[in-house]
Amino acid sequence: MRLAIILSGLFFGCNNDFHSTTGEDKALVTTEACESIARTLSPASAGQTNFFYRDNIVFSVTDGADTALISVTDSTGASIDGETWVDDRVAADEPLRVVFTPNAPLQASTDYSATLDYCAGSPSVDFRTSDLGTPIDGLERIDGAVYSMDMSAAKVVQPSGVAQVLLTLLDNDLALRVDGATDDTLSLAVASVRVEDGRQDTCTPTLDFSMPGNFTQAPAFEVGPIDVPFDLAGYTVMLYDAHSSATFASNGIRFAGGRMSGAVDARDVVVALAGQGVLPSEDPEALCDLLGEHSLGCSPCRDGEEYCLYLEVADIEGEKTELYIEDIDSVDCHVDCEDSCENDTCEIAEEFEVCAS
């Protein structure tokens, strides 16, 4: 029982998806149809001026989600085509989310209005997109550039936006290097960077890939699926079949609006957290069972066992840096990697100065 209480506090106690709401961005309406509270989650509040042009519009409602519709118009009154759907992957004590996904990304630096039509009324919210989505002023601005990502500053939105503790325990951030840029394709390398000193983790291989078509919606790019390793509290946890996307700023000095999603193995997560003294036992089934009670259960992993949990991280940003990224081919087999000394498959480790006894 104590394990369930601790897991509940860890995964459901923070409710980070909710924003403080006052005035225009909170509506309590009573009608003969229903009594419901509607909140706008995306945009974060009425009048937001930096809405990401590729984000969904999201309201939460305490009642009436099944018949709700969201309509979006631009400053001229023209309707934006898209689909309204209900996101029910929430904790038991959270309202459902009514989501509007535009058929095409919104325009940068443009005013919009979103209206929720449901059983309790028609609350609306006005917002403006940021300048992200403006075309890059020359691909040479990003070709060869390296961008550092502070993963602790990102936001976990699934499971239920409240597993934020996972990012605070990461031992490594990520860096992205653009090896080539055309109107259609980006060639990229991703490296692990140590949080403690900001230097490349030479014990972890770089991930190199060039995916035709991953830049067709420039300045936005997409990569994946690819397995991405993270060091979580000293334990390696793999994000399987990860998909990532982000958008470069027009001046090329950063990218933002980044999202990364994939599957993590609850067996690895529990071991990593248990090593920190957070959990009283290493019981992945308890974690999956608890999440299942909140419609967030585990699914089959590659070995067929149902321990894999869908994880989605948003608000990832990259800043251009002078960090040098070296191409590394093997795990724990590099002249600067101390773990090479205990790696029997690294046949040249005995030649490394770091391994000299």
C-alpha cells in the first residue's frame, strides 16, 4: 500500500498541465444541459502572444467533453480547418481535454480566436502566435551549427504531465549538430552531454541520421523513429522508437517548440528511481497497475512483456553553442571514457591513458 501512495504522489501529485486561471481564461457556466468548468490549457491564458504555431488548441472541461467542438478563426474571421477530439488519457481526478488539431500549422505572428462550444456555453480565448515558423534567412545559418538542449527545462506531458521528476534526475542533456541542410533534408548528429560539466559524454555513441523529407516543412524538422539512451540517476534508460520535432528560428540561433515521444520500460524506470531511495521496492508491475487505474497503463515492450510506458516531452529548446561534438561509434570505448577500462569488448582500452594503473 505504501508503494502505491508514493507512486501516486510521484506521478499524479503535481498536476503540471493546469495553469492558473482568472477572468477570461476560466468559465463557469450553468445551463439546463450541464454545469461545467472550462479552462484553456493551450494557449496557456487569454491574450498569450507567443503561442507555438504547430501546437494544438486545448480546453479542459469537467463535463460535456463528448459533444464539445472547438472552432478557430484568424483575425479576418476566416475559419481554420481542423479536427476536434477528446484526450481521455488523464488521471482519475483530472478533467478530460477537448483538443483541436489544425489540418495545417497556423501562421507565424498572427492573431487567432478559439471558441469552445459545449453543453455549458461558448467560452473563447484570443491569442497570437510567436514568430517561430518564419522561414530561415538562409540555410547557411544552421548548416554546421551545434545546439545544446537543457532537458530539465522541458515539460513532461505524458503520462498526464506529472512525471516531471524524471527530467530532474537526468545525468545527461542532449546536443544536436546539423551536418547538412537542404530544402528537403537535414543530416543530423545527436550527442549525449554531461549535466555536471556540460561536456560531451564520450562513453555514449553519437546518433547519426539523414532522413529524406524530414525538412519538407521547414523551418520545422522531424526525426525518428530512433532509440535514444538517457542516464537517469546513474542508470541507463532507453527511450525506444523516439520521434522528435522542433522548429528553427529565422535567424538560426535556436530552435524551439521541440517535442520528443517514445516508450520507456517501467522495469528500468523503477530500478533507476529505487537507486535514489524514492521507491521502497523495485516493482514495475505496481507502477503499471497504478497507471492503468488512471487510463495510462503500460503496453507491450519489444520482448512482449507489458511494461512499456508512453512518454512525451514538450517545450524542448536548443541554443546555438560552440560545443565541439565528436563522432563516437561504440559504448564505453573511448580514450576519455573511464568505463572503457571495465569493458571487455573494448580491446584497445589497455592503450588508453585513463585506464593506466
